[in-house]
Amino acid sequence: MASFRKHKSGWRVEIFVQGTRESGVFSTKAEASSWAAERESQLRRSDASGIVLGKTCLQAFERYRDEVSVHKKGARWETIRLAAISSHLVAGKKLGEYLIAEITPDILGQWRDMRLKTVLGSTVNRDLNLISHVFTTARREWKWAAKSPTTDVRRPKDPPPRDRLISQEEIDRICLALGYDGEITNTSSVVAASFLFAIETGMRSGEILSLTPERITGSVAHLPRTKNDSKRDVPLSNRALEILSELPMPLPDSPYFTVSPESRDALFRKAVTRADIDALTFHDTRHEAITRLAKKLNILELARMVGHKDIRQLQVYYNETAAEIAKKL
């Protein structure tokens, strides 16, 4: 049974159901009575169904961060994204302040449309995937939700994938801008070596910067944990091994490329600007590398080397004409 009393801001109401005590202040007694009736009903349904009500999105995000994200390779990224998402304003209220029971497809749709004003659809979809996994975990493991509100949210279209290739002239200009002429003399030349190594192997930046001598066996680089949390062996060409030999030999468990991801990003961006090259990122080396490797390897070999589990994603790199294929028949 709810109890009401006058408050300087209107009416204060208190409820006590199944050991849970809650209260609120409303402008009118009618509003207080309506809230009390709905909240008491929710608490009784919660007790009957086992669903824990009263939890906020922020609480779900923080528990997910501490119990799930912490075990992922991308834990730092997820922590940053969850904090940012919880601070986004939707209908004049931070998303993290909403109760989980208050999150509807309409609320998430408003959030999606707000985000699309400043970021690409692919970014929104990545965030929606993360939110969806939080709510799925909250539903299945914590019993904080009866269903996931992301199921009925329309996803925006992803933009076309980047297909930026890198010409030999651009490669030469980048190396010149980084002061690299085949000898490793400073951090900038280490960045240049990592750039050339990426084009030669198709490895991602993080995989390259974590490469150590103990992970090299002959002409194979062993990657124990990649972006998709699986291990991969990458065959190294003679040129890739030559680039490694140019670098000072580190300790067995120390990286070949002695530069932090942040410094590599900053130095590479500055080199692109000095070289007067448009729309080039370090990650474009992967597209360039896979395009080159597609001319040497069949699609199954290529998938194994670069770590694609769906070989359909690799068809874009096979650009031979019918006439070129006919010559092979």
C-alpha cells in the first residue's frame, strides 16, 4: 500500500513491495498515485518472474565492462565506448540514467538517429552490436531484463568498404617523409619499416607492433591472439624477413617495432601530410597487401593467411578479367 505526504515540491510517495522500498516526488498527488500503482505492479511481476527491476543502463554497462569486456582483446575500446554511450542524451536524459525497463526500440531509435548526424552508419552499427550484447547478457545471465530492446531497432546501412590502393610513388613518398632509406635510425624510420612490412604481409597494425622474435619460426610469424580472438600463422616473404633483419634484434619477448600505437598513428599522419597524399590511412595497407597477395594465392590460401573466416569477403580482391582467366584454361 502506497503512502503519500505533502512535500515542498508537490507530493512524496513511498511504496514497499516484497522487501523493496522505493519513493518519489511528483508535482501532483494524481501523478504520484499513478507512479505508485505502476511501480508496485512492476515489482510484483518482477518477484513472480525472477526479473530484477530497478537497474539502470549505466549499471548494466559497468557490470558488463567488469565481467565481460575485461576478458576481451578489445577491452579498452569497449570501456571507452560504453562510457560514451551512457553519456549520450536521448529525449533530454542520459542513456545511462534510464532504467533498463524504460529502454524501448523507440528510445534506441532516437539514439540511432541522433548519432547518425555525426558518425557513419558503420559506427552506429558497431555500437548497437555492443549494446545488444549488453542487453542479451543482462537478460540471460543477470535476469535484469525480460527481453532485449535492440531486436526491433532498424540498423542503418554500412557505407561501402574502403578500397584505397597505394601506388609505388605514394609508398616512396611516405618513406621519404619518414626519413627511411633502408636503415633504421630513429622512431620515424621504424614507422616506415612497419608500413612496408604491413604491405608485404597484410598484418594489422596491432599484430605488427606486438611481433617478437619468439613468435617467428623460420619464415612464419605466429600470432597467438588476433583481432577476432583467434590465433593465426602468417607466412613471411623474403622481403618481409629482410625488413625484420634491418631492425635492431630485440630480446626474445620484446617487439621488433619499438613504437607505441599512439606514436605510430601520429607520425604516420604527419608523414602523409608532408608527402601531400590524400585520404590515406595506415589500415589501407591491409587492402593493398591483400590485393597483391590475391594475384599469388588462391582464395583459401589467402583466407588462411590474412585471417578472414568468410571467404566471400575476399572475392573483392580477385580482379582478373575473363580474358586473363581464359589464359589459364
